[in-house]
Amino acid sequence: MQQALKSLWTDELSDQLRQLAAPSARRPSVPPPENVVRPAFSRERGPSVGPQQKPELSAALDAVVRAADLIKSAQDRAQQAEEQTRQLAERTAEQLNAAEQQLLSLQERARAAEERLEAVTERAAEKLADADAQIRAARDHARRQEERASASEIRAEEQISEAQSLLKEANDRIFAAETRALESKEDLAYLENYIRERFAI
């Protein structure tokens, strides 16, 4: 920005100086008269200015004044542009700092959310593992209970079969005993009849 402003007023000043140099190049130099008083604003000694040179001198002074005004205006514009640039840079830096702070805040919130998610995931995994273990334990317990029930049922069936066998055996023994008792009673009756007949009792 400053380089552009310097180029602007340098070009304008160069144009003014070229305009001043053109008339003096076309006119022959005239020695100034000795009785002409040098202007008070001039600090350097030089040839006096004649009446025919006053228009050129006025034009030169005007050009110098305009050049000074241009320089001052360019400097003012450069200062304004520099101040605007500085303010813009400060605002940009503030906005960048705010954006960085916001980004840091978002990153911190994202990290905290990720940590909470990891904690929830770990707790869910632990609960799932516990539930899976409980399910496996319940299945094993049910299987053992079923095996025990099956074994109990088998033992009960065996005991029932054994009891039925014992009952049958007991019935057979009772029947045999009753048969023997009947036979013994018949034998006893026959023996009594024989004795009566034999001894005529």
C-alpha cells in the first residue's frame, strides 16, 4: 500500500517537474539585472530574477506548493492506509485468536465427549460381559438341573421297576406259600382221615 502511494505522488511530482523544465528549455537564459532583490524565501545565492522570469517563478512556486501538497496528501493517505491496515491486522489477529480459542474449546469438548463415550462403551461392554456370563451360568445351571432331573427320573424308573419286581416276587412267594399251606392242609386232612379209618376212632 505504501509503495503504491509513493509511486503515485512520485509520478505526479515528476509530471510537475517536467512541466517546469519544458518552458525553461525553450527560452534562452537571460542574465538577471543587478538591481533586482532576491526573494526572501530563497536561502541559496543565485542570479537575480528579472521581470520576464516572474511567471516562470510563480509557476515553479505553484508547482512546488502543489508538489508539497501532493506529498503531504500522499503521506496523509499513507498514514491513513497504514492505520487502517494496522486496525485491520489487529481485528484479523483478534478474530484469528478468537477462532483459535473456539477451535481449542471445540477440541476440548470433542475430547471430553470422546472420553465419556469411551467410558460409556467400557461400562456397556462390562455389563454385556456380565450379562453374557450370567446367561452362560444360567444355561449351565439349567443344563445341570435337566441332567439331574433326567438322572432322577431314570433312578425313579429303576426304583419303580425294582419295586415292581419285588412286588411280583412277593406275590409269587405269597402264592407259593398259600399253595403250600393249602397242600399242607389237604395233607393234614388226608392224614386225619387215614388215622380215623385206621384206628377206627
